[in-house]
Amino acid sequence: MLSPRGAATVRDLLVAAGPDVRIVPLLRREVSAQWPGLTTLATRLFGEVFEVDAADPVVPGPPLAGVVTFGDAELELAAAIGRRLAVRHRDASPADKYVQRSTLAEAGLTRMGALPLSGPADLDTACDLLGLPFVVKPRRGAGGEDVTVVRTEERLRALQEFWPSDAYRFAEGFIHDASAQAGDWRADYVSVEVQSVAGRHDVITVFGKFPVYTRAGTVGQVSTTGDILPDGLGEETRRRVTALVLKAHEALGIGDGVSHTEVKLGADGPEIIEINCRVGGHLSRLLRRRSGFDMVRQALLITAGLPPQPLPEAGGERAVAGMFVPLATLDGTIASKVSPADLHAVGAVAVDEVARAGAARADSDGIACNVVLDHADLSELRYGAADFLDRVRTLFAADGVGQGDWTETMIARLTADPALAACTDAAAPASASVEAGV
């Protein structure tokens, strides 16, 4: 199932398919009408596109070996088609974030309570049950979209007042941060990529993260800002994180495919934030660059019933990062005129997206640019990222980038005295060592 905002582009699918997987593009009828360019591109690359009616998921054309999607919005329909055709597919029910939290609680794999929300009045019940702060988020979704941390009574009342009519959300407990160490520049959460085949779950890799950006507003305030390889974790922390994620996959009965799990390195130890039952957005490009392993291809091979690729080897010094530089607001239009060539000139080795002058800021989801950085090791990546951001704030100065925002804060973190960080790390107990910031 194709999606205009999925974790894999049409070009990603073309490259990942190789000579042994035939892509049969399926597209929800409403999506085809809204995104005609997607239909045109898919037709040019793969041949006929088959539109699917969600109310009656019949797929004409050639027989399929399996159905897979890289977009959260299409998980239910892809599963329905798979059931209808009796071919390989992934059950969509574990993708429901409330179902996840409830199942993990029953298995003793989370300390966070949760409550489904049928309407704004339920927020009072959630506050009584969970206490402040607590988190309100969609039961299905990705990328921090429509996630709100309710820290105060005023925030709760504002959320009740502006509750969306189509909201399908739940509330869960807030995972408290671990104590930040001086010199931290990575976020206090990671993601674990897992492949599942015939009931066996294996870790593909672990990504570190750049700190999230909290944009002002009633809802939708948390924005992810990028991913890092290698993750920078200590061995014991990584072992605890990956063991928790694999147990969670077993408890949820996640079926064949590739999944993306975010884990908070919390004050009380690792805590799962959520599991996304598809390849993580923008991640395959980094792993492919660092090791040659293609997670999109792995998902296609597993769905087609073909032997999966050998897992990538761990190790190596080279450090890569995908970075999404956020704009302070979604309001208004882009004033800066910046090209991909400009971003290459200041340090990006690849440019996936750049906000276009005159376009609405919301058109790029509030991101000034989406780029890849590549350096010899994590230390060089750290200072290379600082230099890149310093140059980007000049390029996007007319849009306020680097003026009291995430970019300014990140430059300060990235250029903090590493000697201070080394002293702090040396003083910290090994069992509590988490090389990630708030």
C-alpha cells in the first residue's frame, strides 16, 4: 500500500525491490484522488496502479505473495487486503498505541498507566488516574504528530477547549527523564529496528537521536529532529534496551516484517515509548549509507516470502546522521531562498527536503531542511553538526532559525566543553551510564 507520507518513497521501493521482487502498487482510492502525482509516478515506475476501496478491499490484477505498507495510515487497509487475499501481511492491531501500552502492562513490561479517551471530558479522569504531567497522543500516528504533554491544569483546560472532532486518542503516564549529564548532545531516547520472521525477532540496529523540539501550541507540540548511527550507548544500556524491545515484540505477537520501536532512557530505566509496525521514517537511508543494509528491501523480502538479507554487522567508527532542522512556527510562509546546492555547500552529503521560498511553513511539516551528515566518527559528527547548524541559521535567518530556538540550543550543546562531559562520565556509576541528553 502506497502512502504519500510513508517511511519509504516510491523511488526507495524501486531501488529496494531489485531484480527479484515485483512491486504491485496499491493505492487507497481517496489517496489517489488527493495525490494524483503519486499515481502518475508509481505508474511510470511499476506499471498499473490498483486503486482500493477501503469498504470493499478487493484487489484485481495479478496474484500477490503478500501486502506491506510503509505508512501508518494504511496499516489497517493493508491488513484487510492481506486477510481478504489470504496472503502474507502484518496484523495491524498491535499498532494501536493504547493496545500496546495495555498489553505491555499485562506482561510487566511497562510502568506507565494508560486510559482511552472518548472525548475531552475524559481528560479529567486521566488526570486523576495518571497525575500531572501526563501525555495525550493518537492511538495511531508517528513522528510526534499531535502529541501533547499536559503539565498543568491550564494546559488540560486548553486541550479540552480545542479538542479535535475526529480525535482518536489516549492518555498515558509521563516517562520522567534520567538526570542529564554535562556535555550531553544526544536525546534521552533511542529507536530499535527489529525484523520478525516466523515468530523470531532480531534486532537490526539501534539509532541514537537528536533532542526533540517542543513547538508552542495546544496540540502537536513535539517534533523529532533526527537520527544518529552509531547510537552512542554503553554496552549494558544497549543490552537492557534491546532485551526490553524483543520481549515487547513477543508479548504483542508482532508478525512478519520490520518494525520501529522508540525507547526512552528514563529515570527508572528503559521504557518503551511506542512501537511502529513498519520501517522507521528516514532511517533506511542512514543504515544503507553506513553498512549497505536496506531495511525497506528487508521488509519487501520478508513479505514476498524470500530469504531475508543477513543482518548488518555491528561496529565501525564512521558516524552518520539524518537531521530535520525545525522552524519555530507553522504559521506563515518561508521567507528564505535556500537550494539543495546551498545545503551541500555547508556540509550536507544528501538533501531529502528543503523548505521552498514562498511556500507555507506547514507544507514541509515545519522543517527548514531534511539532510544527511556523514563523518569519520561521533566526535567529528558532533562538531560537524554544530558547524552545519551555524551555517544553516545564516541561510534561514529570515525565518528566525537559530534565534532562541532548537537550533540555537543545539549549537550550544554540540559545542559544550567535552572535557566537562568526560569528567562527569567518569564520576557516574557504570550501571547508570547513559550517553544521551534530555
